[in-house]
Amino acid sequence: MRETPARAAWLHRRHLLAAGAALLAGCTLHPDRDHHHAEAPRAQPLRHPVRTAWVFSSGGPRGFVHVGVLKALEELGLAPDLIVGASAGALVGSLFASGLRATEIEALALDVQPLALARIAVGAAERLSGTAIAELVRQHSRVQLLERMPVPMACVAARRADGVAVAFTAGDVGLAVQASSAIEGQFAPVRIRGQQYVDADWTTPLPVRVALALGAQRVLAVDATAHLDRTPPGAERYRESDLRKQALVQADAQHAHLLLKPDFGYWVSLSREFRQRAMAAGYQATMAQAAALRALHGGAD
């Protein structure tokens, strides 16, 4: 069924009601506690040179598109030397980096109840906590520490004090993804070694320059944001926000050697139909660039 503004509003109301029920199932006490133990996430230099990096953007529900991209890349027999992800991109990317097959991530993406990933943040200014996101990642990841991933992984979060993008390349993968997914104003920040970290969506939604700073020579970037040249009627109130996000994305996209921007419509939801559509669009857009992708990974200019 086509996502219209009226249908999107109805789905939003339904999801809010479901969220209320889901949130009653759990809460997080002391959401601002400092994580300063030995396995707390940290930024450290990579141990091996990076030739090709895959960069996955933030995007909330739009991040399901990354699953389809991974499925196509895997079918093409391509592999990166580094994965860099922000928010949803960090979640999907870290599972793949840990050794999960794309089909396994696809099955998880279709089965997971997104609303169950939010818990009440007791004592925080924000309503929600993302501790369940960390638990989901730990449960399904084949490796618990970023520095031990079969494919090096960088989870990008924004340091709340100054907005600087920080690439966590070592430590607890679940906590790193939680920090990268802590939507400012909605989810409680994650305090790590004395600093609060939030979702990089409003600072570095497509962290291509982070990948280059980590030594990547070639970058495949996957942009999950909307195609604003095809913004539908009813979306005018989001225009200013969309334009701001577009400017942030373009600042990094211009540095990518190959950019994928699958199109699966403007309106989003948490429905199974939407997830399937987003993943299918990611798969198709990637397969359409098979020759360019092989060249990128093979070293051809």
C-alpha cells in the first residue's frame, strides 16, 4: 500500500500506542552513569592499513536500506577493510563486521520489534534510553569488542559538549552502537569516560571524512536520506529539517569515491512492508552499480 500523509499519520499514532505498551515492559535506572571500565568504547588507531571502506549513514527507519546493500555486496563477493557507521548504519554495520551474514541480518531486521528497543529513562531529561539497543547488539554480534571484529568497525557518535564526531574503534560494541544511536532530545546520552555522546545525525550523518581520517583510500558511501527533489505533498513542514540534513550529507558525500542513494519513497514507518521495501531498494541500487563497485574494490581508476 502506498504511504500517504494520512496513512503515515495513522501509523505514527498506532506506533505511539504500541510504544506505550512496550515501554511498560522495562526501564533504565541511572541512564547517565559513567562507563569508564576497561571495555568501555574508545577511539584508537586501526592496526592495519585501510584500502576500501564502506560508510553507512544514519537515518532511523531508513537505515533498513543498509541491509539490502549488504546483501548485494555480499552476493557480488566484495569485502571492505573497514566499516564506518553512524546510528542505524553503526547498528547494521557492526553486526556484519562481527561475522553475521547479510541474510542473517535481514532475518533479524524483519523479526525485531523496533519499539521494544526503547526503554523509559528514569531520572533523565530525555524520555527514553537505548540500553535495549546495546543488549540487542551484544546478543546477536559474534564478537563483543570492536577491536576483535573480523572486519574493523568504527561506530561514529557525536561528543555532546562540542559536536565533534568520535569514531569508536575499540571496546564494547553494544555500548558504542547505543551511543551512536542516542537521538538527541529523545534518547538519553551515553556517558563514556566522563563525556556524553549522542547520535551523530545532526553533525555527521554520513561520516565519509571519518573513514578517510582513519586511513581509507577508497570509500563506498551509502546515503539513506530522502531524495528531496521528489518530496511529496504534505511534507512541507519537514523542508527546513530536510535541507539542513541534505547539506550535512553533501559535505561528506563529495569525498566518497562511489555513492549509493537508494530511493524507496519519502514516508517511513516501522511496518514489515516498509522494511522489505527499503531493503529491496538497497539491494537493487547496489546491483545496478555492480561494475563500478567491482572496479572500486579491484583498484581500477
